[in-house]
Amino acid sequence: MAKAIGLGGIFFKSRDPAALAAWYAQYLGLPVEEWGGARFVEDAKHPGYLLWSPFAADTSYFAPSTQPYMINFRVDDLDALLAQLRASGIEVDERVEESEYGRFGWLMDPDGTRIELWQPPAA
């Protein structure tokens, strides 16, 4: 049987795609290309994996966002990135969660989407 072998991208609507892409490039370091999106190539030097995970319709995990989705980015240094974001005036959730899966932090983008930052555990 033919099957899906991984996620090919995250696609969503925005009121101002160019401004949102510029925000992600400036504050999260996404390598936004001329066509307006970012391409990530797997790098064996950085541990991690990609998840696909439906949540219950009444989940509060995406709050305070009212969007029906959340975006998770792997990061190389959660503490440094959270400090950079705060220094730039971006409201960042004060809570940092640590578990066997790694460390997690959260913020909201200009469109009101909850962003989860994930630093995987050391390999």
C-alpha cells in the first residue's frame, strides 16, 4: 500500500503574509526565501523529529490563541531565544516546561497563533 512518509509543510492563511514572514525571519530566525516561505533541511547535528498530532476540539492547549492550530519549532537554545524575544518586546509565556521530551516555551505571533518552541533533549 502507498503511504505518507512525512510532513511536507505547514500551510495557513494570514492577513498579511509578507509581514508575517518578515516577523518570523526577524524574531525566530526562519530562513524566509524570496517566494515567501522557509525550507528546512534535516540536519543530523540537531536532534529532533517531526510530529503530526490531532488534539481534541475543546483543547485549551492552544490558548490563548483562538486559531484551530498551533505551530511547533525546534530550537537550538530555548533560553537564549526566549531572552531575545523578550528583549525585542515580544510577549512570551513565563512558563518553561521540562520533560523527558525536552524543554518547551510559548509565544503568540502577530496573527494570534500560539507558537511552541521545543529544544529536544541532548542526543
